[in-house]
Amino acid sequence: MTVNERIKILRKSKNLTLEKFGNNLGVKKSAISKIENGENGVTDQMVKLIVNEFGVSENWLRNGKGEMFPEFDKADTIAKLVKQIITKNPNCFKSRFISFITQMTDEQWDFFEHTLFNFFRSENYE
């Protein structure tokens, strides 16, 4: 199986159209179609984009070895999410929120935890 075929497998595993997959990578659906059909090769830059965007194992993507999605520990998962949020839209609410919580005191964290606990325990979320 080629890297081109593995890209198609990845896209389908994420239930993405050619267009949506391409949009996530900053390319047109025709470029993805040509890659998947073997008409175009896959550059190192494209591999790195795919790995970073979709969390797929670079070894699996390039060589077909190992699992498609490596297991990450909690810290890796959080770091990846924060990087994606800040990189994609630094002015969005999620990015501003992350910036805000990095400046919270221990007392604010305690209050925040208590507030969230009560919020999710409310009748609307049971």
C-alpha cells in the first residue's frame, strides 16, 4: 500500500470529503484527489501537514508501520489541542480563554472548578 492510499484511508476514517480534507490542509479538493489516485506524489511538507492536522502517525503514513493513530498521554493531547486553537485563530474565544486561564491564581482555579462542577451538575446537563 502506498502513502497515497493511506491518505485516502485516513480521510475516509475521519469521514471527510475531499473538499473538507483539503480545506484543513490549505489545498483544493482536486489536489487531494490527485494525491489519492497516485497522479501526484506526496511532499514532505504535505506529510507534515497531515500529521499535524489529523494526529496520524508519521511512520504509519509514510511506511504503513504501526498504528494509524498513536496513543498520546493527556499532556500531549492537551498540548496539541492548545497549539491547534492558537494557530488556527488566535483571536477566537477558545484562544482568548486559554490565554486567560494561564494567568489564573490558585484561588481563581478553585472557584472555577467549583463553578464548572455546579454548572454541569445542574438539571440542564443531567
